[in-house]
Amino acid sequence: MLKERLYDYLLHLGDNSMILGQRLGELCGHGPELETDIALTNISLDLFGQVRNYFQAAAAIKGDGATEDSIAMLRYENEYKNTLLVEQPNDDFAHVIVRQFLFDVYHQLLLKELMSSKDETIAAVATKSIKEVNYHVGFSSTWLKRLGDGTEVSHDKMQEAVNKLWRYSLELFKPTDTEIWAAESGVGADLDQLKPIYLEKIKMFMDEATLGLPEATVFQYGAKSGRHSENMGYILADFQYIQRAYPNMKW
Amino acid sequence: MNKEWPIWEVFIRSKNGLEHRHCGSLHAADAEMAIQNARDVYTRRQEGVSVWVVESKNITASNPTKNGEMFEPAADKVYRHPTFYVLPDEIKHM
Amino acid sequence: MENKTLSLDDQFQERIDRGENIEAKDWMPEKYRKTHIRQISQHGHSEIIGMLPEGNWISRAPSLRRKVALLAKVQDEAGHGLYLYSAAETLGISRDELMEQLNSGKAKYSSIFNYPTVSWADMGAVGWLVDGAAIINQVMLTKTSYGPYARAMVRICKEESFHQRQGYEIMLSLCNGAGVQKAMAQDALNRWWWPSIMMFGPRDEESPNTEQSMKWKIKKKTNDELRQQFVDQTVPQAEILGLSIPDKDLKWNEERGHYDFGIIDWEEFWNVVKGNGLMNEKRLKDRNAAWDEGQWVRNAALAYSEKQVERKAKKIA
């Protein structure tokens, strides 16, 4: 039971990084400048590095020949536990930055807590990853300011992206049974405690960027327990393609 | 008319104890972005522990057509080098 | 005293002959400058276009390990494009002009990237063959006469060394794998072999720039010499994989101490150069889209930076 919970929690942690890393990977070669292409790829690589740490630990728990790749690539869609936010598409650079920013601020708060996780592996991964994610927050928040407070055109595009993506943000803080277990057992973070800090930080950065949060938002939930948006099927069609088309082979 | 981001020169200290060395250039809209870009472009393989950036237009360079008057006069000042001075063989290190 | 009787051009040539490097602010013949802008920018364009056929497989890489390696490799290519553009910029052309030349189709880039990447094995073949061919050229260019270009090449060669190994390792996994995997690898070799050996450019007798390039030490070996070097080093690597190179005329020539190989289909080469490859249009369309859709981002970042300067000035006043 305990092992199953821990396994499940590792998937919660890994899946967000993995799907966001995958989205960023799609952009490589298509960014607004060479320098930004390189920067976003670095973030993607950081995220995939974290995923591998989580999933190697998960594979050890699962046993039975499980590997980081079988866990990453051979689940059914409703078994992925990432949030709706990270599966949103790269509509334009504004969406990329806002999505990144909304996730980074959460990710930073989460990892700070996980550094003192009772699970040694999670604590170790968090301690390594927090440095990466501190940088991600710096990157996405300065871009949020630049584009929010840049030109009229960029302001409007950013506001539109905020209006569209904000509804997916609070799912990050709505705990699943596994996340409640993790908080109670000292393995994971207590999301209820992090939420007000998150809201305050987001508001502060948004103000600086001259952007506003939409009022009366109807928040969307469900992906963490397997009810994903239509995007997810297409992400997995790419992500799993080779493993599904050529089963049981080494690459 | 669209303007492009200015060019910055990047200097990296590879480890403490060594000087910063010029390693290349890049484009960035402001100093903060230039530091971030320099980190992402030029330190992906742990090449550095410290980064300087300076906008290229702020560098004053010597003029290569004046290299003769600039640098050649130093050539015959051999007395600035230790080997110019003759010491007895018994003195091995000085 | 003798120097004074020499023309600037002759003095310049003397410097090159002595093995001196030329730096950005040094006097140089206009043709030297133009040739370098053309060559360095073509080289940079090739890196940037080259991101696309491989970027095509990042989302579909078969394992996490392969995915991060491929991401890092394509990212390096952006870096290499950047280093090369920077070197070109020292000669007085701007990034915007470089992008404009690429996007408008005015500038050339390596034709190899106008071939499609249709299977995972292509990531192996591109790394092994295309990067392998590129490295041969690039190692030579680390000794080129123009300083900024040579320094960019040194940096690029250091970073590239993992690219070819990455590709070869992919091929090796496929060739040690299931039959369908090995067939995939053979198919990729069949498609990439000839385009790879075309990468060294036309035959020496049809390469009018070679003589001048050698004189200026932009090049130290001819196209055919480099091509031969590539074939000689690659054939044994294919043998280790257990793959056969699609050239019935390929055989070791004891007397020459080199492999003989078949005749290249130059009609195909020129066809692709002229824009009739399968992917020419798509590659340029993708680059144009990235650049055009990024314009508002670049403008906004600059506007923000100018606002910050103004605000600072106001605070002080």
C-alpha cells in the first residue's frame, strides 16, 4: 500500500515535468531568436533530467522489469497524472511564457517543501532540482515583465494568454488522494498551505508585468486523476509512437 | 522599421583564480537578458563560474593600422626581460 | 623598405602566407570580406536549418535517454548557428540581414537538410554520416585564416564531438536489435549515403572557388580530398555495424591506398541545390514562420529595455 502510494506520488511529480518538457521540446528550432531557442531547450532538458530521476526511483519500486521508459511511455492516457496546464499547446510565445511562469512558481514552492521530504530520493531530487527551477522562475518572470510591459501588441497577447491559461492554474493545488497521503506522511508537500503563497506571488509578478488576473474564473480540474484535455492524446501519439509501434525493443 | 537586439561581448571565468576571458558574443535586449543568454549559450558544459557581458558598442579598440606605432616600439626594449642580465653561473635561480 | 613597394593586396597575401590570422578590424581585400561573409553565413544557415530535420524527431524519440541527447544536440546546432552568425557579424553584416537572406531564399545552406527524416534511424544516420562529413570540413576550418571564423570552429568542433558518436550509437543499437530495426538502419544508410558524400561539394574541376579559397587559406584541402577522407573513414564503420553501403563500385584500391567509389549523381545534387528537394519549401516555411511570429517578441523586449532606461533616467532627474 505504502509502496503503491509512493509510486503514484512519483508519477505525479514526474508527469508534470515530462509533459511540459515535451511541449518545450516541440519548440526547438522555432523560437523567436536563437538565444531563446537555446534557453527554452535548457529548461526542457532540466525537466527531463528530473523526470528520469523520479521514474528511475518509481521503476525500482515497481520492479517486474519496469524501467524509466516503460513508466514514461507505456501507460494509457488516463494513467498520466500531469495537470491540464502543462498539456496546453504552444499557441504562441506568450502562451509558452505564461504557461511556464504559472508552473515555475508552483514548482519552486513545491520543491522547497520536498527538499525535506521523508523519502530520501525525493529529497535528493528536490535539492538538485531547486537550483534549476530557481533559474526557471527568473527566466519566465523576467520574460513575463518584458512582454507584459513591452509594447501594446505584446501586452495584449500576454493578457490573452493569461486569460486563457489562468483557469488551469489551481488544479496544481487541488490534492488527489495520493497527494493528501503524501502531505500527511511527510513524503510530499501540503498543497493547501502553498496555495495562498502562490496566489500572492503570482499577483505580485503580474502587477509588475502590468497584467491582470481574470475575474470570475471557472477553474478546470481533472487531469491529475486521469481526465485530460483533447491535447493529451496528440501529445502521447508523438511521445509513445515508437514504443507502441515497435514493442519490446531496445533503442 | 524593426530594430534588432544589440550585440554583447561575453567574458567567462572558467574557475576561480583565473581571469575572465572573451569567449564570444550574442544578442540580447538588455543586460539582464544578456547575462541569461550568456549562461545558456556559453556555459552549457560547465565552462564557467562567472560571466561578464558588455555591449559591444561600449568597447574601444585600438586601430590595427596603427599597430606599428602602438606595439613595435616595445620590441627593442630587451632590458625589460630577465635574460638581458648576465649573472655568474653559480647563481642558479634569480 | 621593401614592403612599401608592395600593394595592399600583396601585403595581405604575404600575411596569409606567413600563417598570420586576419582579425575583424584588419584591412582586407573586399573580395576576402565578401567571400567570408558568404561562406560563414552559409555555414551558419546550415546549422539553423539543420535543426529542423532533427527537431522533427525530438517529440518522438524512443526513450528518455535518446530524447535528452537529441534535444542537447539540436540545441548545440542553434548555438553553432549563433557562433557562426557572430563571426559573420564581425565583417559588417547584421543578424537581421543574415536572417533575411536565409528566409527569402537568397542565401544557400547545405542541401543535405532538404532531405526528409522519415524514421528514427535517420537520427542515427544524420549524426553518423552528416555530422561525420561536417566534422571533416570543420576540423580543417579551425586553421582557417580569418580569426573569428577559426575560433568559432574550434568551439564548434569541441561540442560536435558528441554528435557523431550519438548518431553512431543509435545505429549500433538498431543493428544489434530486432530485424525490423536493422532494416530501418539499412534503409537510412541507403537514403543518406549519397547525399552525405555530396556534402563536400562539386568535383574539384567544377569548383571554381577552390583555388582562391586555398590561396586565402579558407580551405586547406580540396572537395575531392575531403570526400575521399570521409569515404575511407566511414566504410570500416559501416562494416562494424554490419550494414552495406549502397555503392556497387565501392572497393579498396591497394595501389592508391584508398577506397574507389562510384559516380555521384550530380544532377540530383544540383536539383536539390536549386530548390527542388523534397523539403526545401517546408524548411524555409518553418524558418520564416519562426522569425515572423517572433517579431513581436523581439520588438517588445527592446521596447521594455528602452522603457527601463527612460525610467532610470527619470528617477535620477
